[in-house]
Amino acid sequence: SFSTSGVNGRGVITPGLSAAYEPVERVNLRLTSAVLFSQGAHLTSGNHFYGWETDFNAEWEICRYVKFLLEADVLLTGDFFDFAKPLEDPTTAVFTNEPVMWKILAGVDLMY
């Protein structure tokens, strides 16, 4: 299992769908898409809708003890985030008002 989930003090409710495919032996691909809501409202915006997140995961088992992992995620943010009030000074911060957030991760899983 490869996950980059974190801890969120407001709680997250995420109905969604996931599809997996194994194009060749030892290669697994998974696409997950979900709508995200917070249990509690944001203190500033007063809203619950985080947005729509889609994640792509790829796993390649190189040998019995080594796996190469890749994850690419995109979040189309909802009204939970109050972009009219940036978290940082907009003259010095990067991506404080972006309505789309993304990340790409790669790693190696060593098992013994």
C-alpha cells in the first residue's frame, strides 16, 4: 500500500471510485477519484466542500523485495478554501491563491 494521507483536524468525508489494472505481470495501475467534504466548516469561509481529487498510482515490482512507486495527484479546490484571503503575503508567497493543487511522488519500497 502506498499512501500520502495526512492528518486533518476538521475530518474529511470522501465518496469516490477506484479502478485498478494490471497491464503486465508485476505492474499495477490504480486511478482513484473522489469528492471531498469536511465534517466541520472552515473558520473563515464557513464552507464544507474541499473539492474534487483524482489520484494516479503506479507500482512496479522489480523483484520479490523491491518495488518502484509513482503517485500523481490533482485537487480541484472547492469553496472550503477562502482564496480571497491568502494564508501568506501574496507578494512573497508562491501558489497561495491557486484553485488547483497537485503533487508528484516517486519512491522505492524495500522489503526484507
